[in-house]
Amino acid sequence: MTKSAMRGALIVLEGCDRSGKTTQCAKLVEALNNMKIPAKKISFPDRSTPIGSLINDYLSRKIELPDRSVHLLFTANRWELEPEIRKQIEAGVTLIVDRYSYSGVVFTSAKQCVDFKWCCGPENGLPKPDIVMFLKLSTGEMAKRSGFGDERYENIEFQHKVDINYDKFKNDNFIQVDAAQDVSILTNTLLEQVLKTIDTVKNQELDDLVL
Ligand code: TMP
């Protein structure tokens, strides 16, 4: 791969639990691959690694961990995939990422005993997404969707705090999309943004994240 070859885009989907991110990530990868555009899905937390397994135990309430400690595990889980993310992007593969650093910050800081700015620190230097698409769902709509499971954080009151925290990230590469719309219309809306982003960034350097 030469430096002049086109790179892939780093696309992140964010949102509260039950906003449809996982479904949409899968649909986007499928749509891109059907168009012969190399694309893969990555999810955070990645529960397949040793760090991810600890996170899974924490989320399923098998273990307890101090808030800052578990925050750093979520971040470490991203850093362990960082070399692979850079490699894939450089090789021309577009990555559709289900949650990223923004989830890390908005969920931990929703606990209120941990400062928002402190949460941002360890995320800095990770690859910066070319676009973040925030799937906005009202807490009323969220409650109507198939019930929350038993995992930590899966309750409306906490998700409301998370939703408010996301507002602190609204900037030029962070776009909000109505997650309550029909699934295939939503896929088309997101796909349009993804295709535009792939074309815009193909000859640009991948930036480092600064939160
Ligand atoms: P998931 O349901 O998308 O697999 O995410 C599991 C939970 O972990 C979800 O409630 C959001 C939370 N989370 C964090 O608290 N910090 C993070 O960095 C990430 C990626 C997720």
C-alpha cells in the first residue's frame, strides 16, 4: 500500500441504549459491501479480548469495580484495537464503529461522581472519527422499545443523563439523526452521509482525537 492510495473512513455511530446502532451498523456494512466498497464493523466494548471480558463481567454485574477503574478499562479496550483500526483505514477499509470514546465519556460522567473532563483525557490520541452519527431517540420512545435487559446502565433515568451528556459533543463532525424513523429510511439517511464522508476523506490524513 503506497501513501498515495485512498484510505478508508472512520465512521462512528453513537446513541443511548436501544437507539438501533447495532442494527444500523450491520446494514451499513452490508450496503457498502454490496456496492463493492470494503467495509467492516467494529463494536465497543469489544468483549472478545481479556479486557473486554472484564468489562462484560462488570456490565453483567458479576464483578464490581471502582468507576474510574472501569472507565479506564473501556478506554484500554479501544487502545488495544487502535493499531488494527489504523491498519485497516490505511488499507482502504471503511470502519463502521458501534460506540467509541463518546460513549466512554457520556456513560461514566453520567455517574456524576466522575468529572467529564477527567473522562476525556485517556481518549485523546486515538484515531479521530471522520464523522460521528448520533442516533437520537427520546426517552419516551426508548421506553416503548423492547425492554432493557439486566445490564448495568439499562434504565431510563440513567439513559436520560447519558442523553444530556451527548449534547456536550455536538460539533462539526457530530451529526444528529432521528432514530425513531423507519429502519430502512434511517439506513438510507446514514448511508448518504457515509458515502459523502468516504469521498471527502479519501485523500486526507486520519487525525488524532482531541476531546
Ligand atoms: P453495548 O450495549 O453497546 O454493547 O454497550 C454496553 C454498555 O457499555 C452500554 O450501556 C454503554 C456502555 N459503555 C460505556 O460505559 N463505556 C464505553 O466506553 C462503551 C463503549 C460503552
